[in-house]
Amino acid sequence: MSEPVARLAAFGGALREAGLPASPAQVIDLCTAAALVSPADLYWAGRATMAPDEELIPVYDRVFAEFFGRQAPVPPTPAPEPSSAEERGDEDARDGEDESQGVSVDAELASPLEVLHDKPFDALDEEEQARLRSARPLLPRRRSYRTRAAHRGDLDVARTLRRALRRGGEPVELVHRRQRTRPRRIVMLVDVSRSMHEHARRWLLAGHVAARAGRHVEVFAFGTRLTRLTHELRLPSGDIALERVAEQLHDRDAGTRIGECVRVFVDEYGRRGMARGALVVICSDGLETGDPELLALQMARLDRLAWKIVWLNPLAADPGFEPLTRGMQAVLPYIDHLSSGEDLLSFDLIGASA
């Protein structure tokens, strides 16, 4: 087995683990299609063969980004037709030069937005920040108990028998079914205390990007008290959204009472269903000024409700970082993933962690 075929076979295995019915026949179709298209069209060849149904596309996009380290490319816009045969000849010549240089698959798959993933937020210029505001992050999905008719998948015995009865009892047509998927709820809790002054804006911007990506995203800010910001961060303009947020944050640049704020969230929102089965993302340096025992107790309550808890601590960007503060020691037993969140990959709302 050649290396490209082996890699595509491994990609099919990753899709199966994510819940897509990637059969061996589909993997063969993928290898055939990949041999017929350019490296830049690998994403589209895979989507056509491995995710033929629209509801499977978000899962396919997430696995594709994890496996190849690149986001799904933006659909290409049709280029205007050349005005003369001479211009067409020039374009053909340029295409030939690209092919002769042997551009790698990763380079072909890279889009302008993907280039931002390796850059810290503070290093972005105004144009790149505007591009980030218009991004649509990868949001995790969950399997539903409901199923739908499909060309491939598990045999739907009940529907097959019903159709057979219409044809004199002969099972002429086999009906298959697949589980539906639905977006998983995401809850962001952003620390806006004094110690997070340099980082809060970037995470509120991430909350704006996420909140506009779907109605299953909720964003809160906390310092000495909890403030719900979902409505403000769903405004189209990021600048206006952050201005409205600033008007709501009366405790910004104050102290940090993480345990009390987590308690308020669990009591007023989490137990009512907002945190049940959700991916909870907490953006904080963990410098708790309150009782760490209260923080540990409330994190345990939150852990029983949430699907996963991700903690983004900007101090973790330091190679010598160790979570030794009282706050971080209290939360460590209850979090599933800890990182700095400094690179823009985290702005995909922890698609890889989900």
C-alpha cells in the first residue's frame, strides 16, 4: 500500500471513530477520486465520497481539520472568463508552472484564514483581526437518538417490512437509517478581572465569533459577579458588540471570585439545562481571591452536568508554567483539557478537544 493510500485509509478510520459510516467501499471511492483531482481539491473529493448527506458535513469538516491540520477551505468563487485567447494561454502557462513545482498538499489546502492559526492574537494586524471576526469556528456535534433514512447505514427493519407489505411481502427494497446529529451546546465563561485585563478582550472577541456561529453558544463574563453576554455578542459588528459588553461589565478590572461565579452559573443556568451535556470553556488565569474549597465544590457540581470542561489559562504559554496556585489546584481534578489558548487554533472553540 502506497503512503498516500495508507493516509487516506487512516483518514477513513478517523471518520468512522467520529461516527461517520465510512465503509471500505467509500474509502476506495475516496482514493479513486483523490487520484483524479489536484491536491487542492482533496477536501471536496473527500466530502463528496465520505459525507454525501448535508448533516454529516460538520463532522467531516472537524475530522478533516484534526487529521490534516487545516480548516475546511472556503468554497471557491468562479473566476471571470479571460477576455481573449491570449489571456487564456497565459493562465494555462501559470497553471503548468505550479504543477511542475510540485506544491504540497498542505500548502494547497491552506486558506488565508488558516494562516492565522499559528499567530498570537496580539500579532495580528487590523485586516487579519477583521478576517477572524468573520470566521465560523468548528463547533462540536452530538449524536441524536433520532434517525433518518439514508442510502447506507443500519438496516431499518420496520420500514423495510412496511414497504415489503405493499409489494406482496417481498422485501424488494432495503431501507437503511443513520443517527441524526445536532450541535453540542458550548458555554464560555470569560474572566474579566484585573489580572486578565490584557487577555479578556481577545476571549470576548472569540465569544463574539462563536455566538454568531450558532444559537447553541452561550457566553458569560465573571469577575466578582456573573454577567450573561450572549445577546450583546450576537450583534453583527464586533466593535459594537464589545462596546455593549463594556456597558454591562460593572465589575471589570476588579477581583476574582471564581467559585462564587461558578456557583451562580450552576444554580441559575446550569441545572436548568444550559450545562447538561455541554462543552464548558473557562478562560481564566485561576487567581482565585475567594475560598478555593468553594471553587472545588462548585467545579465538581459543574463537572457532573457538563460533557467536558476546558480551561484556557494564558499563563500556560510560559514553558515553565505549573498550575500551583490555589485556584488551579482546586479545579485540576475536574477539567478535561488545559492550555494557554494563545494561538488562534483555540478560537475554533476547542474543536479538537471536543
